[in-house]
Amino acid sequence: MSGRILVVEDDERIRSSMRLALEGEGYDVHDAASGEEALDLFADAPTDVALIDLMLPGMDGFECCRALRRQSAVPIIIVTARADTHDVVAGLEAGADDYVTKPFVAKELAARIRALLRRARPPEEDDPGALTFGTLQLLPEQGVLRHLDGEEVHCTRTEFRLLCELAASPNKVLSREQLLDRVWGYDYFGDGRLVDVHIRRLRTKVEPDPTLPRHILTVRGMGYKLVP
Amino acid sequence: MADPTAVPTAGRPPFWRRLGIGARITSIFVLGALALSFSMGGLSYFTTRHFLVAERVSAAQHQAFANATLLRSTLSTINKQSANPSNLLASLDAGSNSHSALIYNGKPYSSSLSLSASSIPIGLRDAVLGGSAATQTYREGAQSLPQIAVGVPIPSVHAAYFEVFSLSDLDHTLRVLGLALIAAGIVTTLLGAALGRFASDRSLRPLAGVSRAAVAIAGGQLDTRLKSDPADSDLVGLTTSFNAMVDELQVRIEREARFNSDVSHELRSPLTTLSASLEVLEADHDTLPPRAQSALQLLGEDLRRFQRMVGDLLEMSRADAGSVDVFLQEVNVCELVQRAVDAGMRSLGEEAARPRVVLGEGVRSLRVDVDKRRFERVMANLLENAANYGGGATVVSVTALAAGHGGVGVVDGAAGNGDGTAAGADHAGPGLGEVEIGVEDDGPGIDPLERSKVFERFFRGPVSGRRGTGTGSGLGLALVAEHVSLMHGRVRVEDAPSGGARIVIAIPVATTDDASDGTDESNASDESDGSDTSGAPDAPDAPVGSDAPDGSEW
């Protein structure tokens, strides 16, 4: 599997080694030492996955993430020093799709990228079919979420995939583990915050009032379900 | 435990020193009250007595002189032969509490049978017969009744007049007064004791505050400070210096924790480069010459070990700095343990034998609040520990403990490292009891004397019992204790039935699965409790949706 990867990392040695490792996995790697440089590179050529270190000089990783997200639905992986801080949640809220912690294993990183690229392609045979809930219409086969009046709702591919999984079995509770597995490809010990933050992001797009969700409901201690 | 700063003394210290400061203050108050009340009481008693006796003596003299004057005039006017002194005495105006006696022409006469001339003190009689008036107080009779005897010579008629006054009423009064004063003294002393007690409590109260603060600080609450009372100039010094000490302590601890954290953190960047570069080399492993392959393998093994150590150190320093976030999530305990064992065995490598997972009675429906990532680390560390020291884990058991169970509160593994990490918060299973997860190995077991140390940092078992080349960071079990305590659980070590070691984690039960919708536990009810579910890493009760995730084999 190949793809163009944008690596944003200020430490030159880490950047070089990441380039070597990811090129070894068959990716086309472009790197940037700062957020500003990354945005320029991103504007120049289409990027399949962006890998952003949160600790950057000047424009930090969160800002870089938000800037990318404003102009594109490109899958973003953030690189953070610690998994058990608010940084992860803040990064996800800034628009990231996934995260890895330093020091990461290149194989693990490659696997995360693979999972995102897989998801970035239109969903295949497990197509749930069109579903209408509230004033929204989900058309999985076309990769479209739109209002009934035809106006399209922009969401990232991860958000879209998550919505499709929930829509595939309406009114049925899906656990965080199931969603992590199906959407991100994580096993049982995947980070449930990925699901929680993405659900939150999704609600701001599909719920009339995100603080009082009517379609994407939390089932305490169990998981989430979609109610048309 | 001997206080190293205590000066050794020969023999027992004096009694005074053995009293607590509170007891000493109270004793001082008691002794003060005792001395004060009894000196004041004694003074009042003797003053009163002196005054009352003097008054009675003066009254007695007055009466005796008046009677003597009357007698002299009577005796000088009447016929000496016809005079009957006894009648004369009887006619005198004597008070009810006095008796008179007369020695007339050498013969004694008395107004009362109880009084005879012989009972008048000889000294007094001689003095009066010698021609001078005299007064004497004395005690007489079996009951030693106090009396005043007044003697008045009447030389013109060759007579001497004596009058004896009983002081028994005065004696009674004084006795009552004495008793009242003693009672007052006792009451005052008791009040003094109570006051002393109150004062010592009052003055020691700040010390109790200091003690509480010290305990809190020792327990890790470094932001504890003594409240300063600016009105109390005596305590300001203590409060200020105590708080200054804690400030300094906190700064040092934080500096140290930050240093640890910074060191581990700084190590991550080169580690990231190293591990990424290593993987590039490993991808070309087969094209390298054999010597380079061996070197690469050594490099790889130690790099991963180093990486794990840095990870563990960082985890530890975060815990020390108190900057940990715990993401508790309610999960089914059986699934959790199965999954954690699977994940732990995966990281141990293919040659390791998977332990049997034994589910006890009634545990299938139990749900616990855990941080899954931490639990995974705990299980991985326990399995790794068993592999390194006990020849690999043999059994992982899950047992339910009802609420209010006894005898499990013993935390054998309470770390002796002073920060109480192993003991954890003392959450006795609330309401629903606890679930115990035990990991057993087949090794030599852990010496009871060493059980308190295994949860200490960098503790390593005896070299003889170690397998392999020590790939652990030495922080594994310390981190287990840390993680478990963050999840409100406890950890301990005991003997496994097989003779090996058994490390037990007890976690409070959050809820039970009675309201389960059946999605998670579709097969669980088919198996009998206590059954052995060892076998393939894919446990039979895999949840719905295990559609072979193709991205999860990393």
C-alpha cells in the first residue's frame, strides 16, 4: 500500500529516521520542520496522511492540526509524548483522527497509517444502505451525509466511517471496543477516548442540540447507539 | 523502632520525665491548687480560731472579774460564820457553760459536781493563791474538752475565785470550719486538675495540628500547610518554620520528580530515532553478514529493553509528580482478564506458555471500574515477572469476594518505600465486594521476609531464582502497585498452592451484569462456573464483532 505522507517533526534526527522507516514501508514521505512549512507543503501536493508532532516551535501541533482540518478532511495522526494527558483529547478535538506516543515503533505507526488509509477509501461491501435520521440523510455508498434539503454536511472520513458503523445497526448498542475495532482497527485495549471525542465531534455536526443528543445516544457502561 | 536522634540514657528516665507534657502541666496545676487552697485554708482557720478564742478568753475574764467583785463585796459584808460559799456561788450569775469554784479560808467550794478544786490546773491555782489573777486554756477529761479557767485572787477576804468555761461549742464550730476548709481545698484542687487538663489540651492543640499536618504530608499531600494565627505570637514561630520546612520539602520533591520526568522525556527523542533506524536495519536483516546479524539482534533486544525502562521510569515519575490521569471505564472483569492475558502473552513472545485462566464462582457477571490501559500494563508486568522469576505464569485466577469478607485486608505487599504506593487507597469493597485476580507461577516462591520488598522500585529477586538475563526494568511490580492503587485496588503476595508465588490484585466490584443485553456474553452462560478456559488466545467468549480486524496485528 502506498501513499503520500506528510511528517511534521522539528527534531531533524527523528525526522530522518521516520522518513527511512516509513519509506521502508513503501510510503512516499515528505517532511516539514514546522507547522508553517507543513501548511505550505500541504498546499503544494495532495497528501494522504499527515503525521504531526504536538510539540513544535512556533505554530504548535494543535494549531497546525486545526489549520489542516479547516481546509481538508485528510487523516491526521498526532505524535504525543504522553498518552495519559489531556494533550491526546485536545489533539483529537483539534481534528486529529488517531495518535501515537513517542517512542513509537515504526511498524505500529505503519499499521496506524494503513488503518487510516483503508478507512479513507469508500466503505465496501458492508454497506448499510441509505439511512435518514432527523433532518439528515446518510448515503454510505456515495460517502455523503447531507441535509434533506440537499446541503452537504462536511465530516472527516473517520467521523463518516463511525457514523456508518452506528447506522449499520440502528437502535443497537455498539461498545467502544467494537467501534474501536471496526473504525480504527484497535483491539480491546484501544483508547476509548478516540471514540468519545469522535462521537462528540460528530454530534456537533448531526445533532440539532449537541448537548441534548437525540440521535447518537450514550448508553452508560455499554457504548453508543444511533436512533433514527 | 528506635529513634536515632534520641540520646541514650542509662536506665529508666526519672518518673517526671516519663510523664507526658500534658500530664506534667496537669500535675503542676494540681500541686499549685493544692498548695494555694491549703495555705489559704490554714491561714483562715488559724486566724479565725485565734480571734474566736481571744474573744472568748476576754469574755471569760470579764465575767470572772465581775463575779469575783460581787463575791468580795458579799463575803466582806456578811458574817464569816454564817456564810455559805456554795450558796453564794450558786447565786452568781454564771452562764450555762461555766462553772465556778471558790477557795475560801483554805477550803474549796464548787458550784457543780463536775468541777472540783482539784480539777483546776495546778499552775493556775498556785499562781492565783500566790496573789495574781491568771487565765489558762487547757483540755480536760477523757474527751479532752477544751476549757478556759480564769482565776482571780480576792485577798481582802482570803479567798480565790475560779471560773471554768467550756469551749466545746467553739471547738465544734472550729471543727466544722476546718472540715469546710478541707472540703473547699479538695474541690479547689480538683478544679485545678480540670483547669490544668484543659490548659494542657488547649496548649497542646497546635501540636496535634502539627501532627496531623505531618501525617498528611507523609501521606503525599504536599500542599498541606499549618494555618497561621497571627494573633498568637507564641505559635507564629512554629507555624512559620513548619510551613517553611514543608515548602522546602515540596520544592525538592517536585524538583526531583521534574528531573526524573525531564530525563526520561529527553531520552525519548534519541530512543525514537534509534528504534526507527533499528527497524530499518531489521527490515534488511537477511542481507547482512552473520556477525552483523548477531550484533543487530543484541542491539535490538537491548534497545527494546531500554525503551521499556524509560517508559516505566517515565510512568513512575509521573505518578510521583501526581500528574496522572486515570480513565476508569466499567468493563466485564472476565473479558478484561482474558484479553489482558492474551495481550500480555503476545508481548512475551510465541515460546511462552499461556497460563490457564480459572474463573471462580459468580465472577462472570461482575463488572469493574478500571483504566484498561493500566490494567493491561499490570497484567503484562505480572506475566513478565512470572516469566522472569518463576518460570512463567501457570494460572490466572479470578475470584469473587463478597462484601464484608474478613481477613483480606492484610496487605502483605505494602511497599516499604515510604510512599505507600502498594497499599493503595483503603477501599474496602463497597457494597458489592471485590474481585481478586491472582497470577501464579511455578517458581521457588517469594520468601515471606521479602514480600514487603517486591513492590519496591528496582527490587530484584535472588539471582539464583532468575531465568534469562533479566530483561525487566526492575520497576515492573512497583508499577503494578502504582497502577492498582490508582484503580482503587490493592495488591499482595502469597504462596501459590503449587508452591510458587501468587500475586493478587483486589479491585472493588462496580456493578454486576444482570442487566446485560447479551451482546458481550453470548457464550459465557454455556460454561459452568469454575471451568478452565485455557486454550487458544482467541477465547471462546470473544465479543460480537470480532471480524478479524486486519489492522490489529501490530
